[in-house]
Amino acid sequence: MTDATRAPFDKKQADRFYLPALLLLTLATGVVDAVSYLALDRVFTGNMTGNVLFIGFALAGEGDIPLLNNTLALVGFLLGALVAARVLRGRRHGSRLPTANLLVLVGGAAFTVALAVFWLVVGTLDEGTMLGVTAVLALVMGAQAASVRSTGISDVSTIVVTSTLANLAIDSRLAGGPGEKWPRRVFAVVAMGAGGAIGALLLRFTGHGAIPLLVAGLVMLACVLLLHRARTRELAASA
């Protein structure tokens, strides 16, 4: 097919280049949240909806929920997203994912792996160290959320699936909607749940939170490679 007869590139078609990496990154987030909740004293480092509720429960004195851990995670997440957004704002690239965004994701994956190795070396985390690990993981998750936003695939934010579930129901044919994008939405929900299950199982069978955290960090690194490949394919398709 010559340039004259080639169909114009539809940017929406490029979604399929990025979706596998984003879904895998969602799975990694599920693993991280399993570790943070089950091994870091009932706190989420990716799912801030849960943390906001936990903070409310703690303030009400119900459920023996740790207020400091959840507040620290919430602040850390916001700070990570804020700093990453500031650094990434205005960045441009021929694809929808600038190089700076990839570098932030690489840094987040590296921090996750480093935390896992540190945890393995230390063995058991004392309360202060646990708070530090929680804060860094929350920073990583916030920066991740800001970094993948430029892909323009809002149904796969990699950190939450609440809006994804709502959109799945609202746009479904049962609700009178067009029924579009349902596969990616279903896969996003499944990926998050699968990540949580994998993290919980690894924690159960290894007895150490560092192992599933290490797995999550390595998966995140693999996702960066997939994202790099995705934007290479996008550039080639749009040329």
C-alpha cells in the first residue's frame, strides 16, 4: 500500500498498543496493595478510596484502624502525583507517551525493587521502618498514576477500578448504552483482582511481604519495556 492509498492513522487504534502494558501494570498495583494491606498494617498505597474510608473509620474510633499509616499513605500518594505531574507537564513526544513519563515509571519500578531487597535484608520491619516503606510505595503509586495518564486510556488508570466498573455498567447495552470498550474494562477489573490474589498467595506461601513486592517491581519494569514498544509501534503506524 502506497502513502497515497494508506488509510489515515486513527489514534484510537493506538490504544491496543498500550493496553497490554497498562493492564499488566494494573495487576502489579494489585500485588502492591495486597502487600501494603496484608503486610504493612491495613493500609493501601494505590487505592486511595480505601484509605480515605479507613481514615474516617480511624477518626471515628472504629475497627482498630491505624490512622497514621493511612494518612501517611494518602499524603505520600498525593505528593507523588503532584511532583510527577509538575515534572511531566508540558513534555512532548511524537507518541502519546513522552520519554520523561517512561523514566518516572522506571524510577518507580526501581524504588519498588529496592524496597523489596531492603526488606529482605532487614527481615522484620519495625514500626518506623514500616511507615517509611508505606510512604515510598504510596509516592510510587501516585507518580505512576500521573505518568500513565498521557496514554489517554482513562478506563485503565492502573490504580483504581471504581470508575471503570461504573462506566462498564453505564455504557452497557443492558443500560441502553453502546456497549463499547467493555473488554478493556472487564480486563482491568480482572487484572486488579488477579494482582491482589497473586500478592496474597505469595505472601501466604513465602511468609514475607518482600517477595510479592519484588515480583511487583519486576513486573513494573517489564511494563516499562512494553510501553516503550507500544510507543515505537504508534510512531511507526502514524508515519
